[in-house]
Amino acid sequence: MDIVFIEDLRIDAVIGIYDWERRIRQTLSFDLEMAFDNTRPAATDDISDTLNYKSVSKRLQSYVEASSFGLVETLAERCAAIVLEEFGVSWVRLKLSKPGAVRGAKAVGVRIERGVRPA
């Protein structure tokens, strides 16, 4: 199985359950791993045959910047669904971090896997 990854994609969003969080934008960090067979793009050297990580990044940025959720769990689920449904991957692992949310911790968040991971 080949993996296409995006690491530390930073996106500002309205996220949180507290009133003060609903009035500000916070920077979130996304790490994604996506199953994709890279044999064809490697053979053709053509970007149209790839899982274009720039396209994935731009789609998630657009969605997250326009969203407003209370829980990182909800946002993570919606982002994973976008990747699975719109980019034709069979499996995604997504880590969504909320830096500075808890005093003493670098970040908190969730890591989810959705879809069927190829062998």
C-alpha cells in the first residue's frame, strides 16, 4: 500500500464549546495519510494521475475556514468524509490537533481512521 501524506496543514477555524472560543479563530493542525496506488503516476509522470495533495489541502482549507463546530471530533469526521468521497481514496488516517488548548500540553485532539485500509 502506498501512502500520500500531508503533514501539519494549518488552518484557522471557529472551533470550541466555550463562548469565548466562538468569538475567535483558532489555528488547527491537520496530518493526513491517504491510501493511494502510486504505480500509475510513477509510470506516467503526470500529475493528473496522482492523488494531488495540493487539491486535497485547498479543499480542506476552504471547508474548515468556512465551518463552525463545537467539537474537533465532528470536524475530523467531516474532513475524513470529504477526502474519502471527493478524492477517491479507500482509507484515510486523519489527526486533528488543537495547539495550546490545554495548559501544559503542546496540543490536544483526535486521530481517526476511516475506510478500508488496503493490505
